[in-house]
Amino acid sequence: MDGMSLLTITVLAVFVGFEVVSKVSSTLHTPLMSGANAVHGIILVGAIIVAGQAADPWVLAVALLAVVLATANLVGGFVVTDRMLHMFHARKEAGTSQAARKADGK
């Protein structure tokens, strides 16, 4: 494939991806993030394999950049998922534990 075809496919994929993700309801974002984290893990493994087999320095540089970006994306995805899951936890009163409230008779 020539460069223009690859650029066209990339641009179309960005637009389609944005449209698909923007139409998802907020209750489905956590399961989608977990699935996306699994995909990013596979991408990271692929980038590591390519970096390990690179013979040309240019390919090695691009592969190492891919490893860094995939790692950042994977870790960021887990951080966002963790924060979203914490939104569903019951809120506790600041500075007051359940044992202290029971002792006070509340």
C-alpha cells in the first residue's frame, strides 16, 4: 500500500472510532475500558516482539516508541478504570469509622 492509502485508512479509522465511542452510554464505559485495556496489552506485546526482531535502527526506534506509547496507554487505561470503579463505592464520612459510630450509638 502506498502512503496516501495508509493515511486515508488511519483518518477514517479515527473518525469511525470517535463516532462509535461517543455514542456509548456512561454505564458501559467501565466494561469497554476493561476490554480496551486487554487490547492494549496485546498491542504492547506485539510492539515488544517487533522491537526485539528489529534489524534496522529506524525500525528499532519506531518500535521502541510504540512500546513507550502502548505502555502509557495501558497504564492510563487501568488508572481510568480504577477511578471509574471507585465512583461506585459507598462514600464514607470523613474521619469517622463505622466502629466509632456504633460506639456513639448512631
